[in-house]
Amino acid sequence: MTVDTVRPGKDEWPSRTSPSLEGLHEICGKERVEAAIAQGIVSLGTKAELLGAEDNDRTKNGLRALFDPNRHVAPVALYAVTRVVPTLRHVHWL
């Protein structure tokens, strides 16, 4: 799964970003990312690291997640952390 975040951007309209792992920790909170990982994410890294990529692949440095096929909650947890949490942090609910 591609790991992108959605958060308020220009004029408060949602903006999708493709952060690094460090950026993901900064945007969503390291403890929340780790909580999502505990739900069944077996690997979190760049596309090149996890799946391999050609040198000319412009998405090779994008963050990806691989899930335990028996843990159906893992993609939902990652979605909540990367899409919902940044907005809640923006409005100071978290």
C-alpha cells in the first residue's frame, strides 16, 4: 500500500503528501505510527527497499507498507493514522 498523508494545505483544502518515514513520524506522531505497525504492518519503507524499483522509477523513494495477510485491521489502522490523524492534529483535537 502506498503511504500518503492528507492534511490541510493552501486555503485549508486537503493536500496529499508522500512523506519519508521521518516525515510520517512528524506529521502523524511516532507513537501513532508505531501503534499502526503493531496492528499487522510487517514492513514499512521505500518502494525501492521493499519491492525493488528501476533507477528511472520516479516513485522509487515513496513510502510503502506491507501487511500481514491475516491481520485485516492493519490497512484500516494505517489509513486512520495517515489520513485522519493529521487533520485532527491540525484542528488541535489531538
